[in-house]
Amino acid sequence: MGHVLVTGATGGIGVALVGALVEAGHRVTAVGRGVGRLDVPGIEADLAEPGTLAGAMGALEDAGELEDLTALVHCAAISPVAAVADADAEMWQRILAVNVASAAELTRLALPALRRSRGHVIFVNAAPGTTGVPRWSAFVGSKAALRELADSLREEEAASGVRVTTVYPGATATDLLGEVRAAFGRPYDPEACIRPETLAAMIVWVLGAPADAYPAELSVLPSPR
């Protein structure tokens, strides 16, 4: 088992993922705000300020905590609902910073260790086929950029042995999804959604893929009712 860095570890998917990783025997370090309330080591960092992440990662490196890093999983995301006419520059900047720029910066900082371990980067994206959603352009645009980040990284790091996977989860039963559905005026039924623990188990499965193959993309859907 390895050492996995997880962003968004205090969210609905992140909490489930941390638990699943620990249960599978991985060592986990959480990155983000409020990580002190978790039962795993963490570094406090504001993902809305990607320029500050080098300092946080530097502290980990100085302590020798990156030597055995084998994976980086980006779960962190924010998803405000706002029409283009109502989304100001500050909103766009914050969404792009948290959802894309921080993922790119943490990946950049972790790459030396991941190259050594021939490790794995996993990006948790939006639901399969999410595109052109009215009142959600900033979020959807950030996830399109995250997909491009993953696809470019996969090609760039193939020679280093680094694996890159994008996970596209359908509706997952989290408080955040409930808030988004409410903002859209749509019903939210957790029983019709993927359980966070189920999605977490699938991400752990991706990390355990055999040496000769792995999924570059994984779409996860709720089972038909």
C-alpha cells in the first residue's frame, strides 16, 4: 500500500475516500481547510490561493513526508450556481482557482515524488456528459479545464510511468449536491444517488489497478432503480 495525498478530504466524497483508503491500508495526508478535524495527518491550505501551496508542500517535503508519495487524488471543488450575467470576476477566479489551478499546482509540486514511485494522479470531475448547463457555466467550464489538465498530464508523464485517471461520478449523495439541486429548484433524493462510500471504493480500486493496465477514465452512474 502507499501514501496518498487527498484534497477535498472534508467533503462528502473526500471523507468517504479517506476512510476507504485507510481501511485498504494506505497512509493518507489531507490537504485543505479544516483538515485538523480528520483522523489522518493534514496540512492546512487554502485552495482558493494556489500560490500558497508551495509553502505547504515544502513543509511536507522538509519533513520527509513526500519521499514515499504514491498517489494524489483531487476531490476538492466548489460549484456555485449563477448565470453568466450574475457571475462576477471574483466568482470566476475563485471557482477556477479551487477546481483547476490548485489541482495543477499541487500536481506540479508532487510530480518529482510521483515520478520516483511511478505513481498515480486521480482527478474527480463532474458527472458524465456535463456540458452547456444554464446558470452553471463557471463550474462546468472549470471541469472542462480539469479534463484537459488530466489529458495533457497523461501524455506528458507517460514516459515517467505516472498514471492519470479522470473519474466522472454521477449524482452522489452529498450535502453539496443537495445544495446545488436546491439552487436549481430540483428535487434531491439521496436514495437515487451513488453512496459516497461506493464511489470511494471505486477510486481505491483504480489505485489498485494491475501493473500492466489501468483506467484512464471512469464514469460511475447510479444503478437503475
